[in-house]
Amino acid sequence: MIRVSGLTKDYGIRRAVDNITFEAEQGEILGFLGPNGAGKTTTMRILSGYMPPTEGEATVAGFDVVSESIDVRRRVGYLPETVPLYTDMTVFDYLKFMADLRHLPNGEDRVDDTLEMVGMENRADGYIGNLSKGMRQRVGLAQALLHKPEVLILDEPTIGLDPGQVVEVRNVIREIGKERTVLLSTHVLSEAQQLCDRVLIINKGKIAAEDTPANLQASLIGSERGMLRVRGEADDLIDKIRKVKGVSNVQPKEDGVLEFQFAPGQDVRAEVARTTVKAGYDLLEMRPIGMSLEDIFLQLTREENAEMES
Amino acid sequence: MRNIWTIAKREYKIYFSSPLAYIVMLIIFAVIGGIFALNIINLTSNPFGMNQAPDATIVTGPMAFMLVFSAPALTMRLLADEQRMGTLELMLTAPVRDWELVVGKWFGSFLFVLTIIGFSLVFPLILNGMIDPGLDQQLMLSSYLGIILISAAFLSIGVSISAMFSNQFAAFFLSMGVLVILWFLIGIPAQIFFTGGEIFDYLNMNARFYGSLNRGVINLSDIVYFLSITALGLFIGTVSIETRRWR
């Protein structure tokens, strides 16, 4: 559905996107993850037919984004990061206008259906200028969904929404992602983790990593971690736990809290607990610390930065 | 074509919810109405003092003058505001060609000015009832054709300049500057230079309107000139929207 090869975009002398290649299939939700200025928005703008790339090729739904731009735009629903809307129109008039530009038959019915989908059916006659940020975001999403696009490109779709709305919007996206291709960008890592089938981590215009959220986690962790809390000082305990078979490292955190690492698949928790109690400590709490996508992300971008500097 | 109509329809509607458009309309009618009233008073108080019976040009003459300043006010927002608000991104990712967007915007403003022109027909109709044997109809036809042609050209220049800016006031002042040059100032060098002055004469909008169309003379060359300026403006507007994509 989306094929990108060797895509590069320069703004003057600044290279915003640097030779990236990836694909996304039908029925897949692909997440773009990266810090601000990493090139996510630029890539999405190229794919939506807004601007041509400096080098490289991209096809969306089988059409070239440069030479067959209009065909691409017919098949793509795009929600820009800034959610631009005509504030001097009512929600209904605006969506009807966009439906007319897309030559949709039964435009008014489509508008009604889409408004229901994003839960805005009772705000149809309100002026967009009077809507809250979250409401506008939903109108923007409705605009992207109007024509049941084959490919949906969403730039930060849940930014600025309250937690309830975030859940709703995610449900809508998940529903659409079952049959169509969704490309979404986010810097909320838990969102990528929950929503995406596959994640591309982009940093400084390049793809730093690409895999399913679970695989990314597994391949990058290398070791599992756990923490334990005891009553009082735990300084004497560090050495004892270090001697437990399988434990590779122990670090004191705050008072009475230790963090320990161990090889994946080798559960040392029972032995650690026994050791703690045997040493005369009151064990208050023990739990595993999963390495979050957040940590992976920081680790990856930090490695990248270190390479750049050296 | 369908997209042009969709875009034009939206712009046309928006004029009727914009205070600026009403102010422009009000000023145009106040000036035209005032001049018209003076003419009528003059006519009724001193019917034999005038060399000539009044005709439709007492409406179209001042109207052309007013359009030099009103057209930029009506077009300044059209594309500049889309850029400022970011909605240009919406338009440029919709399945609409760049030229359709520009022509649609222009056509919306043209329809609005046609509406004003339509309302202004009230004055010649009143005049027609007052004088015997009625108005010079060929003159009226030709002067109104002239007004329609210069509106098309003025608005097209305004749209092309609006496409270059994201600040509507910058677009307003530059459009007005260009129109003032093409309307008032360009006649001057034609009188100074003995050779090459023809170019300035050729470009002189004012002479083509007041010198011929507003005198009842319909020349094909004048029609072609105004239509060419309109087409050129729309072309420049399209190119400048296209270059936005590369930045």
C-alpha cells in the first residue's frame, strides 16, 4: 500500500529526511516514532502529495506521489499535525465542502455517518471557530475519514485530547486499521505500543529501528530487570543479592530500594526473595521492571547522538 | 470544473458573512449613489444647461475608479489567509489541481463583484425612466461590458498577489500598488518617451476603459487585452502556489 524507497527531502541546506526506505501493507497500522524535528511530518507531507521529495520514490496505493499526485490524494485521508480547519464554517458545511471536493455521491449522508463515527453528530451545526481543541481534532479526523480512504495518514492524531477522547480516537483508528493502511506519527510511546502493528523509530531523518513493538523490546533489552523494597537501609543486601545465581547487576536506588538485572528467561525472583528474608530484612515489595518503549527510544537516540559526536 | 465551482461557491458565501465585504459594497454604493444623485439634481434643476443627456457612464465611470481600491480588499484574503491558517495544506492534499484552486478563488470573488455590478443596474434603470427617449443602450452595454472585464482583470491580479503572501495586508497594499500603476501611472511614461512609448500605451488599462469601452466603442483588442491580463494573473497565481510546495 505504501512503498517508500530512498526518500530524501532537503529544506535548503538542512536535510529533513535522509534516504529512508520502508513499506506498509494493507490492514497494518504503522507507527512513526521520533523526537520533534526527526522528519516524521515531512515524510507524511510527501506521502500525502503535499510536497515532492528531493530524491527517492514513494508510491501510495500503487500511485506515484509526484507524477500521479491527484490519484494518490484521492485515496489518502490525511490529518495534518496543525489540524487546519476553516473556522468561519460550521462543522457540517466544512465537511460537506470537503466531500464535494472529493466528488462523493450522497455527500450529506457520508458527512452524517462520519460525524457519528467520531462522536460529533450533535455539534454539526456549530461553528468550527467555537470548538475546543479536542473537538477540532475530531473534525479533522472526520475530514480524513470522509471518503473511506485506502490509506490513512495521521500526524499526531491524539495530541491535545483529554484521556477519554484519546481512548475513543484510538478505537476509531484501530477499527480502520483492520482493513486499511494507517500510518500515524506520535511521540507518545505507549500509544505506539498499544496501537501499532509495527513501529519505525526515526531520528534525525533516518530510520533508527523498525520492528513490532514487542520485538523491539525483546531485541534491545538484553536483560530483564526487577526491583525490591525492604524496610530500612538495604546497603548490606546488595552484595548478598549479587551472589544469587543469574543476577548480573544490582544497583541501590532510593532508601530500601534495589534494582537488579538478570538474563531473560532465567527467573531469579524466588531466590532473591529467599536471600532477602534469610538476611533478616522485611521484604515489602518486589516486581519486574519492563523496559518500556520509552527506554528503548532514549537508548536508540542516545546511541545515535553519541555516534554523531564521535 | 466541478472543483472550481465548489471552491467559488464557498468563497462567494463567505463574502456575505464578512464585514469587510459589506463595507466595500457600502462604500461603492455610497460613492456611486452620491455622484448619481448630484447628476440627477443637476439635470432636474437645469435641464437645458447640460450639453448632453446623462448616460450609464455616470455609474460605470466612478465604479471603475472604485474597483481599483475595492478589488484588492476583496481578494487580499483569498489565498494569503489559507497560508496563514495552514488550510492551504488541506487544499493542496485534497484531489484538487493547483490551478483549480486559484481559478475557484478568483471566480468566487468575481461572482461577488458581479453581484455588486448587478445591483448597480438600478441606477441606469432609474435614469432610463427619467430621460426621453431613454438611455443610449449601446453605450450602456459597452460600458457595463468594460466594468465586467476590468473586474475580472483586477481580481485576477489581486488573487495572484494574494498567492504570494501569508499576510493579507501585504497582499492588499501590493495589489493596490500594481493596480494604481496599471490604471493611473502607466499613461505618464507614454507621454514622455517618443520611442517605446507604445508598450506603455498598450498596457494602459485606463485608456482602454475610459478611452473606448466607456465611450461605447467595443474593440476586440481591448477585450483580448483584459482577458489576457486575467489569464496571466491566474497563471502567476497558480505558479506561486506550486512553488509553495517546494519550500
